[in-house]
Amino acid sequence: MLKIIFTGGGTGGHVFPIIAIAQSIRERDPDISMSYIGPKDFTASVFLPEAKIKTNYILSGKIRRYFSFKAIISNIVDIFFNIPVGFFHSFFIMFFTMPDLIISKGGYGSIPVIFSGIILRIPIFIHESDVAPGVANRIGSHFAEKIFTSFSLEITEYFPKKKMIQTGGPVRQKIINWSNEDVLKLKGGKDVIFIIGGSQGSEKINDVIFQSLEDLLKDFEVIHQTGLKDINRAKRESAAMIDKDLLEYYHPLFFLDENELACAYNSSQVVIGRAGGGTISEISAVGKPSILIPLANSAQNHQVKNAYAYAENGACLVLEEPNFTGHFLLEKLKTIERDKMSKAAKEFFPLNASERISKEILDYLI
């Protein structure tokens, strides 16, 4: 039996593409054994078992490139304890199971697995969602057999072109093939805005939305993924500030499961969100106009680079954080060219990324 190990971790942007690739591989060959090695976080612990991917959780760590006493202590703990322990743990898991292939989505959680795979001479494939790769995929690229990219080979940075294949970003099938089930129980009668701040939410986006929520709800129905940290604040502030008749058009959720996410994307007329590669892939897959607010301090400035690359053919409007205000947002929501954006969004990435990747993997293995 062929065995594949997935690795990645740190955010849903790593876990959800893994699930999409695994779903496609399973459709082609249901007998392949697939498991995951990486850190235990909310998305990994909830969604991987749900997708019937066996999980092996390991310790891991990252190097913080900002200076504070807490960062220095955390770096010491990660460098001298968490990363070495995670390496030995992943090494022994793979030594005794001997997988045929490692597929890495990057992120700090993949580093121990990548190094273990190098020592054990297990072939490594990488998928990179962003224009500017993170440290883990930069390291892994030197040893990878193939590197799949979401963005075009011309603008994806760092990697050797001879290893790269542009596939687009893997998106779960339920999002692409939505069943029209209104699991969010939308009120209807107004255009729907879906606000998504990434798997952990965005405090900056939330602040602006809370300040302008009453004006937003006069014209739009709002689905708002707040993140766990701000969900109680969203419910408390909206109940205190918004008239009950308008409040029926506001749907705050700290996280959306696969059915809810599919409903939110496909029911919306415009998406407002960060500019991680995973989010852009999902927006493109459903062909929605979008307003992107790239995270200003993202590693390698990757979100700003993603956003402007996606905006180049008119697929989205980019509002950088200093320009992201409630008044400006409302103005742009009313004036953006939705049809033009939707067409550009659908055309931006290659179609069927998961199928392209699974074909390359199985052609290599069989």
C-alpha cells in the first residue's frame, strides 16, 4: 500500500489545502494511506480527523524576528526544546512507517518533518500558496522533487523554475460544488457581504467593521467571521449599538465549518478579507468580487505581494491598512465593478488545482 505524509501547520491556510489535495487523491485511489504530521492547533485537530486523515501531532516552533523579552525566551524554548523534540518524534514516526512521499504545505510545523524526510531520503513535494515563500518552503525547495505554486512561475519568488509547476491553489470540493443549502439562515432581500479575517480572525478588520456596522447593515446583509478572540465583542457591541430590525442582517461567527464557509462564499456578492494565498484561492474558485486588506507585517511581505498580483488583472480592490476605514470601505462597496471583478477572479488561477496536484503525485508514485 502506498503511503503519503502531509505536513504543514500553524494556520488553516496550511490545513485546508491539505484536505483538498487528500480528497482528490482519494477519489483517484481510495486505497492510498494518508496521514498528517504537524503541530496540534484548532484547525488541524478539528478538520483533519473529519476528513479521515490520520493525525500525528508533534512539537514544533518558529523563530520570531522581532525583539522583546518574551520573543527571546520563546525562541530559546523553541530552538533548544520544541524543534529538536519535534524532529526526533517525526523521524521515528516515518522511520517505522516509511512513507513513499511527503507533501509539505509549509509553515513552521513542517520543518521537523522536512528535515526527517531529507535524512530518510523520502521524496518531498511542496505546495506554495503565496508569491513570496516562507522559510520552511524555502528550505524544503532545495530538496523537493517538485514545487507546486498557486501564482504564476513568473512572479513566484525564490524557487528554481525547473522544479515549479503552476497548479493554482487547492480548494475543498464542497466550496466549489456548493449544494445551495442555506445553513446560515440568511434573511435575504439585501446583497450579502462576507467578511473573513483568516482562520484566526483579524482584529484590525474587526475594529473597522464594528465602527461602521450600522451603516453597512442599512444596505447589506453581513456574514462576519470574527475569530475566537472577538466573537463575544461582536455579539455584545452589535446588540448594544444596532437596531433590532437591522441586527437580523448581521451574522457573526468565530469560525465557519466547511458547509458554512461554502454557504458564505457562494451566497455573497462581495468578499472582504486578508490576502493569504488560501483565501485568494477560495475567492477565485467561487468567482467573487473582493476587497483585500493585506496584513501589513506578514512574513516576506507576502500578503501585500499576493494582493497586488491578484489585483493586476482587476480581480480585486486592494486597501492597505492605513487606508482601510469604514467610510472608504462603504464608498468602495457601492462603486466597485462587480461583474468585471468576478470574471477576472474566475480566470486568475488554473482550474482544478487539487486534481492537477493529485495527478502529478500519483504519476510519480505509480
